[in-house]
Amino acid sequence: MKRGYDIVSGGTDNHLVLVSFLNKPFSGKEADAALGRAGITVNKNTVPGETRSPFVTSGIRVGSPALTSRGMKEKEFELIANKIADVLDDIENTEKQASIKEELKILARGFIIYTQSTY
């Protein structure tokens, strides 16, 4: 929100964040693709007041369980939220997306899920 993105309902009380791009020139589909190239998995999602097709959408849904299960906390979430905003602020910049992907790979290495087989 500090970076100028609208969170549906003004915030969240659970593990999901719905971001609206009704006031942005790009769609949820475009944001989903750009963030995917940066190594950030989200889902395009319709938002209240939707103006685009459900196949394109005007928003994204971001969930936290994959990160909290790794042990990430507020510090990491703030860093990742800023990386999301960095991608969206310059959505066509594939070089920036590739750079952010490498930065996030380094971050993820500090939060290993499994060190051995689980079966």
C-alpha cells in the first residue's frame, strides 16, 4: 500500500492478499506473467468492480503459506512486497525481472524446506 497499490478491503486478516489494478494501465494477467518471470508466484484474480474479462482480470491474489512454511517473517515479507512493487512499477523490464529472480533465489536458500527425503 505504501508503494501505491490498492489492497482490496484496505488490508487483510488472513493469509491472502488481493491487489487491485483498476487504477493501473496493466492487467492481472500481465502482472501474473511479469511476477512469474521474477520468480514470484501469484494468481491473476478478479476484483470488486472488475472491468476486464475473467481471463484477463484487474488484480492478483498473493498467498503467504509457501513463505511462512519456510520460516519467513515480517522482514522477508516486506522485502518481497517491495520486490513485487519493483516489478509492477516497471512491468515491461524483463532485465529487472531476471535480476529480482536471482535475488530471491539467494533469499530462498536461507529458508530451506527439507534437508532430507520425507518418505
